[in-house]
Amino acid sequence: MTQREDVIKFEQGRIRALQEERLAIQKKTFTKWMNSFLLKARMEVEDLFTDLADGKKLLKLLEIISGEKLGKPNNGKMRVHKVENVNKSLAFLHTKVRLESIGAEDIVDGNPRLILGLIWTIILRFQIQEIEIDVDEENESSEKKSAKDALLLWCQRKTNGYPGVNIQDFTGSWRSGLGFNALIHAHRPDLINFSALQPSRHIENLNNAFDIANNELGIPRLLDAEDVDQSRPDEKSVITYVASYYHTFARMKNEQKSGRRIANIVGQMMDADKMKVHYEHLTSDLLEWIRMKVLELEDRSFPNSLEGIQKELLRFKQYRTVEKPPKYKERSEIEALYFHINTQLKSLNQPAFAPPDGQLIHDLERSWEGLEHAEHRREVALRQELLRQEWLEQLNYKF
């Protein structure tokens, strides 16, 4: 064998070894990824290449990740039953993505490359393809990036400005571990002291991020530090892990939005309650003023002199021009407040406001009408008394 042939043989062996190593990393990552979902169904995959053979765990994974019902699997032990279950999974996937050169028999027989290809297809469809990012953050109607490009753009935005971090891909850009730490720090600065990290300590940095992500944020540790601290880590494994960060932080953002929305609703309901109390106070005060004023207006014990009745008329005029207008305004404000409370309650899908008996808008209107009738009667009585006093004054003058 010539030296050239030796070199070629060595290179081929090296390429084969690297490919095997990459497959082993993918197998480990995809197994952990599957288990992070199957945990909800109290299931677990130990060996990805054999545990999918009966199709049951594959069906359960697709149900969990899609939120759709795929029907009960066949519990038979024969090969035909296993093929039936896997075919049910593949038929469902065919409605979502294009599946080429993967048959149920390949999964039942444990074909490593095709099983990894199938899981990667599921990850792409349900974890990566869903990601959509606006190219222009300020303009929601701008061009959008989706899937892998969107995930990369998201990583670049979140880690922009962090020293030692330059995310250009899903391979070597993550080797130092600073990228993962920056992603966490961008969302939860309380969890990481970024300035204390040393760029040269790759394994230490990676473990720091992976441990915090797992323990504090619930992001499953899909990778080992040694899988990433390579000149060219496995791209599919890194994408799968980084997508877990994206979905976790997107969920946190939605929960915060939801929390703010609930707090806003609670705040509005508390405001409505305060307005109800305010309405009752205002109505009670105004009704009491009307009641006392009607008694005063109905009083007919007039002074027995022209000067005295002229003073009463002046006082009556003062009531009409100075005392009554602010009370009329108050009445209008109470009505506006009542309608404002009910508009707010309607927007919150709450029952309409029902004031206590005697404090309804109708009660207020009726009391106000009673006030105006009493006012009119007093004016007539005062005018009549004035005429009587003037006539008596004239009689007295003549006498």
C-alpha cells in the first residue's frame, strides 16, 4: 500500500469516526429532547434506536407537541401492530411536512440515520418552523424571518453588545459558552454575573449556563459542555438546544404580558368598586340636600312685612342663581359616573352596577322633579304674599 493510499484510508477513517461521533451526539440530544416532552405522559426513551419501534412513544410525542389527538395505539406485540402504530405517526406527519424516504419499517427495524432524520423533522416542524421574527423590531409590518434564520436573528439581537459574543451560526459561535450565558443574562440578569466569566474557560462557562438554564429556568440540559467545546459542534443538536431557550423566554414574555393583563383587569375592577362607593356617597349627599331644601321651600311661615317678604324673595333668587346650579352640575356628574361604571363593567364582562334602593338614577330624577315643583310653589306663594303685603302697605298709607 502506497503512502497516498494510507493517507486516503486514514482520512476516510477519520471522516467516518467524526460522522459516528456526530450521530452519537444527535442521538443523545434528541433522546433528551423527546424525554422533556414525554415526561408529561410519564414515559421515557432510553435508547432512541430501539424504543420507537412499537410506535407508542412516537404517537405520544406527536400528540403532546402538536396538541392534537392521534387516537389510541394498537397494543399488540406483533410486527404488524408496531408498523401500524408507526404508520399512524407518519400519516399525521405527512399532513404537516414532506417526508421522504422514511418508511414505518425503517423505524421498527431501528435504522439509526432514518430515526435521527425523523426526529429532526419533528423538531424542525414543531420547534423551529414556528419561530417568526420581525426584521425591523420597530415595524411589525416589516419583512419577517422564520425558522432557523429567525432563531439566529433572535440570538444575535439578544446577545448584541456582550463582550466576547459574536453569534454567526449554530456551530463554533457557541464554543466559549459566553453566548448561552448572554442569552440567559439578557432575560434574567439576576441569574448570571456575566462580567465575572472568563472567555478562555469554555467548559466552565458552558456548564454554568447549562446548570442555571436547567435549575432556574426549567430548560432541559440537552447537551454536555464537551459536545459544544469543539471546533465544529453538531449544528442540529445546538439548534435544538437553543430553540429550547427561545421557547422558554417567549413563554415567560407571554406570561408576563398575561400577568400584566390580569393585573390591569383587577385594577379596573378595583377602580369600578371605588367608583361605586363614590357614586353612593355623592347620591346620598345630593338626595339629603334635596330633602332638606324641599322642606325649606315648602315652609310658609313668611314674615308679616313688605321688607321681610322682599328679603325672602332675594334669598329665593340667591338659591336659584348661586346654590342650585352647582347641585344641578353634581346631578349630571352622578349620571355620567353611573354610565361610566357600567361601561367599564361591560368591557370587563361583569354584571351591571345596581345601586341600593332609593339611590337609582330614577330616584334621583324623581327627587329633582319634586325639588323643582317645591321651588315653583314657593315662588308662587312668595309672589302672592308680596302682592298682599304691598296692598296692605297701600291701605296703611291711605289710612
